[in-house]
Amino acid sequence: MKPFVYSGLPYRVVFGVGSLAGLPAELDRLGAKRALLLSTPEQADTVKQVAASLGARAAGVYDRAVMHVPIEVAQEARRLASELGADCCVTVGGGSTTGLGKAIALVSPLPIVAVPTTYAGSEMTTIYGITEGGEKKTGRDARVLPKCAIYDPALTLSLPAAASAASGMNAIAHSVEALYAQDANPIISLMAEEGIRALAASLPRIVSDVKNLEARSEALYGAWLCGVALGSAGMALHHKLCHVLGGSFNLPHAETHSIVLPHAMRYNHDAAPEAMRRVARALGASDAPGAIYDLEARLGIPMRLAEIGMREADLERAARLAAGAPYPNPRKVEYAPLLALLRDAWHGNRPAPASS
Ligand code: NAD
């Protein structure tokens, strides 16, 4: 066995259908009396209901969170937190809303209680991102890790089928890369494999019945594990490509991840045999990249970069950007094979069967 270092993050998880009712008790544990609640405009009604359930503990609501945390939005929310004398942030939503809470926690001592409603996993990481002048700057800081995450599957019932599927595949991508990360370790690998298994088993059931609470519970459980994987192990080629495609070509986050994943896996297949064996086992298949591709096809989500706004003429620039500043990766990152990978993802080709 390879030597490893394992360092657990100090988060608390409250999981289960109806667990949102435990939010007041979680605020009490933190000694918080004036919560600022955050959401996107699309989830304003939900966050207002949550605020109403908190009574006087809710100091205010800010419902203008948007994707990638523009600095102007972060500053407005920070100002509101300070004007209200808030002593805690409650984020109700996906990665965009959690990200806004993190932007507040980065410059103030406010603890975050995260109530995730997608499978993005940001609530389990110390990673934050803020967009300024069109450029998203990301970093890691222990202050932004939520003190508690309340995972209530009932809140995910309203996430549409296509968004659920793409978000779930985004979560699976976190675990796949954690399995072959430079700093992989056996505990996180256990969680990563189980997270992939739980999501792969539940997503097809959700797509055929979005209100299936049992499948929703299994998916959210898997998303938690994948979030831990993202927060605990470094990321590699797949995440680099998605950061380039999202950051420089403005492609949508979850869909980009799901389209690129099987191709990034094929690229790394021979250099990360143990990780691929574990992904294949989680999917009950023999060829991991092909099985991920087939799962996505079953989910009916976009399979081609061409479908989500990538221009063929930009593939060379994307390959150059990704090859120019690669993240650590099991296989050497080189321009020509990277361009071939991106062409496959652009066309939506099924990854060729493994050579070994
Ligand atoms: P999102 O938070 O942008 O949500 C997408 C849309 O779905 C929003 O309109 C939202 O209101 C809506 N929505 C969310 N949950 C819903 C529900 N249950 N029912 C109905 N509508 C719902 O999407 P996301 O994919 O969760 O997050 C993407 C963002 O998170 C990106 O900016 C990404 O970079 C970031 N992210 C950060 C980390 C991290 O560790 N820092 C991890 C993952 C993602």
C-alpha cells in the first residue's frame, strides 16, 4: 500500500427526510441568534419559508445569489450581513448559494449552516471562488467550510430531472478524480467509490420519477460522499478541463462536467488502473469510461460539448490552455492527446474500449 496522509475536515452532517426541521437546534448549537438566509432568485420562495420557520432567529433574506459569485453580489450580501448584525449565514440552495455564503465567511467570522439542494458538494469543501472582471479566482480557506450541512432530500424533489442528472454526474466526477488524485487516501477512496455507487444507482430512478424520495435520499447521500471527496483530495485533468471550459468559454458547470468525464477517464485509464477498477465496480461494469458514458446516455443529458455552446474552432485554444498549466495528473498532460480528447467530447463519441 502506498503511504498516505489523512486529515479529516471539521464538519457536522445532519441527514434525513425532514431534517430541515432541525435547523433551529443547529443554530442553537452555534449560539446564533440572527441568521442571514441566502438563496438564488429561483429559490426565493423556499428560502422565505425557511426564514418564516426560524421566526426571530431570521435577521433577513438575501435572494440574489448567482452562478460563480460575482464580486458585486458578494459585496452586497456582505454589506447586508453587517447592516443586519447577522451572526450566522444559512445557505439554501446549490453551489452558487453556498458559494455566496463562503464569500461572506471569507471576510467575517460568520459561521455557515448549509442546506444543499443540488448534488454539487460545495458544502463539504474549503474551496471558494469569486468572479471579478470576468475572471473567477478560486482558493482554499478553512474559514469558508460550513460548520454544519443539513441534507434534507425533500428539498431536492423540485430539482428538475435534467438538472438532477447533470448535477449528479458532476458529483461523480469529484469522486472519480479523488480516486486517482496525487493525495488520494484509503478513507476518501472508500467514500468516493460508495458515492459513485449511490449516485449511479439512484439517478436513473430520479430521471424516471423526480418525486421518488427514496432515490432522492440515496442520491443526496452519494452527493455528500462525493463532496467529501472533492474537499479532501486534489483534482486532476478532468477538473482542469472543466475549469478552462467554464472559465474561458462560459459553458454551464454541471453539464460540462458530465460531458467531459468519460473522455477524461479514458485519457487517464491506463495510468490509473486501481481507480478505474473501483469506478467499474461501483457501476457493476468492466470498462469504467464506457460505463460512465452509457449511464449518461440513459439519463438523457447532453453528451456533446457542441450542444452546450462550445465552438469547434475554440477546441485548440482550450487544449492549449489546459496543457499550459495542468493540475497534477496520473498521465502526462500533452496538447495533442488533449485536443483529441476535446474533439471526442465535442462530437460526443463513446470512449473507445480500454486497450488493457
Ligand atoms: P446552482 O447552485 O447554480 O443552481 C442551479 C439552479 O438550480 C439555480 O437556479 C438554483 O436556484 C436551482 N436549484 C437548486 N436547487 C434546486 C432545487 N432543489 N429545486 C429547484 N431548483 C433548484 O448549481 P450547482 O451546480 O449546484 O452549483 C454550481 C456552482 O457551484 C458553480 O459556480 C460551481 O463552480 C460551484 N461549485 C463550487 C464547489 C466548491 O467546492 N466551492 C463545488 C461544486 C460547485
